[in-house]
Amino acid sequence: MFNKVIVIGCPGAGKSTFSRRLKSETGLPLYYLDMLWHKPDKTTISRSEFDCKLKEILSKDKWIIDGNYTRTLAMRLEVCDAVFLLDLPTEECLAAAEARIGSPREDMPWIETEFDREFKQWILNFPQRELPLIYEQLSRSGEGKCITIFRSRYEIQKYFNETFDR
């Protein structure tokens, strides 16, 4: 199996749900990049502080890292064994992101109280702006890695059923 896993994809695709299930099945420690970057008061740490914290995690023997942060994707790809990309339809991501408004989440240091217009636009732009960069990074730095791309929640469920529910 894997020791160092990254889980990436559009907000609302189910990265954190997938990561928690993977943690439950494998026992690997789980780290959320949003929890590194964001403070409870909705401010962020500096890029250099974020990079230092990320490098600490990357130096460990085992981990699951949940989050995109495309700026640091190459750094994570360099040392991971496996990549799970959740490339789900934008409409599904939008609906899921909106549905979690008002719910506490272990992957965010605050409770979202509204579907922020800027965040909604980020999701709408994700297929054109972020996905091409992610696919480019995977083609450039993914050699020798186990790369799994899911295009539906059904495919995700099937993966868990076939891999862990023996």
C-alpha cells in the first residue's frame, strides 16, 4: 500500500471525506493544508511559515495530505507515493460546498456562515484555472507515483469497496 499520499481536487469534490476514510482504512496520519494555512480568526500565516510547516510534515515517514495549494504541489509530488485527484463535475462541487455551510469541519478552523461569492467563483473557475496546472504537474512529476483520478462519487465508493472491503 502507500505511506505518503496527497489528495487533491476542487473544493466540494470530497477531498476531506475521502482523506478521512483513507485514514480510517490505512491508519496513516492526516494533515489538512487548510488547517496549516488558515488561522481561526480567518487570517492566514505567511507563505514561508506555511512552507516550513509543510516541509516538517513531508519529512515524516507516513502521511495523507489533503489540499490543493498548487504552489506547493511539486514539493509534495516529489516525495509522495500516491496521488488521488478528485476531478468531479463543477455542479457537484458547488452543491457540496454550499451544503456544508454552517457545519463544523475538522478540516477548517472556523464554521462557514455563508457561501462566499469569491469562493463560489473559485470553484466555478477551478476546471479552467487550476485543473490544467494540476494535470501538467502530474504529467511532469508523477512518474513512478500511483496516480488515481476519480470522476464521480461512484468511482470513489467503488475504489474503497474493492480496495478495503474484502
